[in-house]
Amino acid sequence: MTKRPVQFQLNGSPVAVFTDEGQNLLDLLRRGVGDLSPKFGCGQGTCGSCTVLVDGEPRLSCLTLAETVEGQSVETTNGLANGPDLHALQEAFMENFAAQCGYCTPGMLMAAKALLDRTPRPSREQVIEAISGNICRCTGYEPIIDAIMAASGQPVRRAG
């Protein structure tokens, strides 16, 4: 199998590695670089647990060829916190009980980050649309939506 060099920024740091021809970005991140935060869920692009940001846009890393990120910026949940200081989304997920098993959480966080980066105060409908490609089998989505709304500084609609 042919190896190809690929260089990109991962969470703000330069990375230069070799990738196998046809290797997906998820495999390169997990096995080649050691960033285990994107999860392998379905391997078919239907669950969203492997979502990362490539130049600020959400991408399913299981369907993205590693060689296509040459010269681009890749962000994973490992890059959200600033040392011990969690990102506002991470804080809001904890405060709103938005993670139960946690398997969908990295993909949800990255989809939410992409939304908040382009729309700092989204509507509830925009939040729902932004995470629509991410499947959660535990929370029923309401705590996740509430957490994203809270991270954007907006009121949280609580059942009561």
C-alpha cells in the first residue's frame, strides 16, 4: 500500500505524518496521531460520533480521506479546553446533564462548536438542525439542546 505524506494543523499544532492511500481521517487521528477523542461509531457516516471540524466545518472523519486535509486545520474535542479551563460547551454539557454514556458527546460538541462559531446566539431550531447528523441513544436530545443554548448565553427551556 502506498504511503502519502500529509501535513495539517491539529488543534492548533502542526502535524506531519504518513497516511495509507484511502485511509480515513478517523483512523489517522486515532491510530496515527493518538487523538482518541473522535469516536468510531458506525463507520458509515450515519451516527456522527466521529465528527471533527475541518477548517471550521463539521466533517464525518470516518468518511473523510486523510489525505484531503493537507494544509487544513482539524479540530477535535481534545482541542476545546484551554489547559484546565473547559470550553463553555463542555461546561454546559456537564451542568445540563447532556452526556450520559458519552459516546455521542465528542461529535455533538464539535457540531455545536461549528454552529456557535458561525451563529453565536442560535435559535433552538438552528441547534436542532446543527446536531441532526448526530445520533444519541441515551439523553433524548433535550439536555443536549439545553446545553448548547446555555453555552450560547440563552435561556434553557426546562421540562417542569
